[in-house]
Amino acid sequence: MNTLTNKRVLLGVSGSIAAYKSPDIVRRLQDLGAEVRVIVTDGGKKFVSERSLQTISKNKVYSNLWDKEAELAMSHIELAKWSDIVIIAPASANTIAKLCHGRADDLLSTVILATDAKVMLAPSMNQQMFASKAIKDNLKILLKRGIVLIEPGFGEQACGDIGEGRLAEPLEIAKQAADLFTSSSLSGKKVLITLGGTIEAIDPVRYISNHSSGKMGMALAHECIQAGAKTTLIIGSISIDIETRAEVIRIVSAEDMYKAVMQRIESQDLFISCAAVADFRPKNISNNKIKKNNNSVTIELIKNKDILASVCQLNKKPICIGFAAETENLIDNARAKLASKQCEAIILNDVSQSEIGLNSDENEVHFITKEEIVKK
Ligand code: C5P
């Protein structure tokens, strides 16, 4: 069976009697490994208590677009970005109509507009309403936009009618959500990623470092987690949020990073060396702040250990992928690095181009192995 391990599910609960089943949906999603957050609409609140959803989801329940405190803790945009998938269950006739028209007059409809995650709808309403032309047309439009429908069941309804419109069973909803994530290519695998820059102390105040943001490493961590890997991050200096689903070890210097990697490398299947490790460190770290009495100061630098190359030398080593940030003779330099470090692949970055270089959100790389070069 597919799972939701490491997946972040946002459950939208709208106004239908079946909202009373939503705590059970949260449970079934959690059973499959998901972390669940809940948005409940004003209509939904008439049928299920926020407290139940909060207790079961173990997270604050969101409901008000204008709640200052909630927005400070996690804004509607952050919530939209946080989600790997949004499931609206139950999806009422009103919520379906709002989504169809792109309205943004409450938290749930606004988050749906702001998310690029897959959206699933589990409609629940009276059979006559579900059979209405308006609902059918609205669903047709939403399906065309890529929204996934979790078909309602047929049977006796809360109002006494018999027909199609019953909310799908909570377990079925969770299973259909899990089925959407087909990528389990790293399931059961362990991945270690180094990222960020290292900091090499000169004295208690000053240091040598670099501009690494950690964005590339964190994006890779996200993908590994999505693919089902148990992911460990060894993080230097970064300027981005940390992926909360990974095991995280913070380090300062290249020497710290070397030790942290070596302590954990034996059990890993894949090592991605994304960190911008300082090649050199001051030979002596002054115990006291260096005074500016002289017109010049000489700091002797000594070489740091090459972490990637050291891992590649181990008898029992994982698959190793390194990075090459180059400004000229790109392919030749990257190929030379592949050979000298003896890793399985090098990801080449052209850092002379500011739009795809250091600190940028966009990237273009060459994935280089002994056998081939793939441009991505
Ligand atoms: O040798 P160079 O620094 O150009 O190689 C870059 C690759 O080697 C990156 O994958 C980087 O994380 C890794 N590296 C390392 N330890 C060092 C220097 C670089 O692991 N001391």
C-alpha cells in the first residue's frame, strides 16, 4: 500500500454534516504517516469542534483569514506553501462553487488559490444537490483544472434520502491521497546531505566564510524526503528555513562538518555533498580579539580536509554526489573533479551567471557521471 510518510497534508473541512467524520480522516491520514494541519470553515465549525481537530491533529486549527495571531504564526501563504497536498473533506456545495469561481473570501478558498500543491475534493451533500446541474458543471470545471475528485458514496444520508452524495469513507480518502504520491524511489534509503557554508574562526569575533545560502541543499533534502528517504542534514551557515522533517545537525567549521559526516556515514546509502566547505582555515585562532595596532596583519591559512574526497576513500562508502561551482572551462573542470574526488557524480553549477549562480532561486546544472552528461 502507498503511504503518506513525510507528507504534509492540509485538510480543509467545510460545512456539511459529514464534517463530524473529519477527526477520523485526520487519524487515517496520520496512520499512513502524514503530518496533518486543518483549516475549518465557518460552516464546518457548525458540525465539528475545533478542539477535537486540534487535539487529534496535534496542531493549531486554522479558520480565520483575518486572525492576526494565526497569521503571525503561519500566514495563509506559508500554509499554502507548507502543504504537499490539500484535501477538502467534506467539500460542501458552497465550497465547490467558491473554488470554481476562484473566490478568496475565507481562509480555505484563499489558501487553495495560493497553493501549488495537488488539491483533492471529497464532496458531501444531499443526493439531489449532488445531482444538480450546477454541481456537476462546477466539478467538471474543477476536474479540468487538475483538481482530483474523491467520488462520494451511494447510500442512506443524514437527511433520510437515499442516493449519491455520502462522504467517502475516511480510510478511502487517506488511501486515495497516498496513491497520488507514486514516487517512493528512495523509500527505505538513508540520505546524508551537507549544506551551507562553513565558518572558520580567526579570533573570538572574526571569521572566514562564504555566501552559500543552503538553498540547493534544502531543495534536495525536500525532494529526498518526498521520495521517502530518511534524510539527515549537516548544516553550516545558511539563510533559509530548515526542513523540519529531516534529522538536523548544526555545525560551524569544516572540521566540525568532517566529524559529523564521518560519525554517520557508515549507515548511509547516499551522500550529497552540497556544502560550501572552506578550503582553508586560520592555522592559529587568536584567543583574544586581534587589535588593529598594526597596518597589516598576516593570517596563515592551512588546508581543511576534503570531506567528499575522504568519504569516497572509505571501504564501505555510500553513493557520493559532489558539486562543482565553476566560472570557466565548466565541463572540463567538473570532469577533473569527478576523477580527483572519485565520486559517482558531480553536479556542475555555472556561478558566473547571477540568475542561476550563488544564492539564486533558479538553477541550471549539468549532472556529470563517468558515462554521461545531462543538462537539467
Ligand atoms: O574541491 P571543490 O571545493 O571545488 O569541490 C566541491 C565539492 O567538494 C563540493 O561537493 C563540496 O561540498 C565538497 N568539498 C568537501 N570538503 C572540502 C571542500 C569541498 O566536501 N574541504
